[in-house]
Amino acid sequence: MDPILVISLLVLGAGIGLAAGLLGIGGGMILVPFLTFLLPLFGVPQELAVHASIATAMATILFTSLSSVRAHHKHGAIRWDVVKVMVPGLLVGGLVSGGAIFALINSTALAIVFGVFVLYSASKMARKSTPVQGRSLPAPFWIAAMGALIGFVSGLLGAGGAFLSVPFMLRGNVPVRQAVATSAALGFFIALANSVGYIWSGQASLGNHPGMIGFIYWPALLIVSATSICTAPLGASLAHKIDQATLKRIFAGMLTVLAIYMITQAITQA
């Protein structure tokens, strides 16, 4: 491997880990555009680059989420009651998305629709608003259903789900630090289900391809994860030191960038 490419992935992993810990995101959506550019330089065929980038980015969340979850758990910030209710839906949605739909779907329209939705969520989050008194998370059935939706959509976009789960929890008056921490925990299960699906569907459609397990390009997975698991706890620690309003604005800014990226990529690739 070219040392410059390896160093690029190591630096990229460090940035992804920091963002994962700070904002509760898995880092997948940030990682995808970089991998789309880098993977062909590692020998991945151009026609597989997008699928491989999404699958590999999602698989890295298995490592970054575990690392950041440990740090958030020490602060007692994770709403494990929410995680417990959401996990079954996340697993089902992720397996369906990664194991069946991912290899078949043209996600242009979906990316545009959800990009617009994310922009709307970001704009609401950035505005100073008074929490609606008495509002709380919905009944367990609807939380589980939201989990299935998050798992499904995340699998198509290579995301850890925070762009949906954090606004959902904030709307239910969950404090932003708890929403970010809980999103990090949810990201592990999203990544687990979708990664299994990517391996299954990739093996079925690609067979054995050098450096790849299904749609996942494992050399990039290992290199990125090597540094991301080191910086994720630092990001999680910073999340508990930053003012909640500031953290909200940072997250809103990140959502805005990701939404614009989703929409522009969808339009340019249409």
C-alpha cells in the first residue's frame, strides 16, 4: 500500500472518531465522500466504489461507537431505556436495508428527500426554542417503529443514524447530551445489522473480490478504525464540557453540511 494513502486514512479516522464522540454520529456520512475518492486508488473498481464506501464507512461505526459509548456511559448520559426499545427495530431495519435493498436500489430520490428533512431538522435545532412543557418520547411501539426507520435509512446512506435519532429525542425533550450519548449507543446496533447485511448481499452479488468481504473493503476498515477508536473518547469527553446550546449549534451545523452533501451528490449522480 502507498504510505501516503495509509496516512490519509489514519488522519481521516482520527477526525471521524472525534466527531463520533462529540456529536454521537458514527461518522459514516462524513467518511463516505472521502472513501469514494480513495478506494479506487487502493484498487477497488470504480463501479464498486460507492457501495464499498458506504459499507466500509458503516462498518467503522462498530468500533467508533463502542469507544465513544464507554466514555458516555461513564458520565451516565446514555438512555439505556430508549436503546432497549429501539434495538429490535434497528436490527430489523438494518438487516432489510443492508441485506436486501442496498444492492438493488437507486437511492437518488431517497437521498434528496431525507436531505431536505435533515436540513429542516437542523434549522429547527439551530433556533433558540423553549421546550414544549409536558412533551416526552412517544409510546414504546412508536419508538421501536422509529428505530426500524432509522436502521433502514441509515443502511442506504452509510450513516450511524444520529441525523434522525438526535432530533427525534430532542423533540421528546431528552437533553442534548443524553440524546448525543444515546445516539452513539444506537449506532453500534445500526452498524452491526447493516454490516451483516452488506456482507450477505455483497457475497451474493460479487462473490469473492480481493480485499473485500461482501461490500466491505476490510483494509480501509482496519486502518480508519485504528485511529478512530483512540479519538472517540476525547470527543465524548468534550461533549460533556461544552455548553448544551453550543453543542446543539455544532450538531445543527454538522447536519446542514451533511444534508447539503446528500442533496448535491444525489443531483450530480442522477
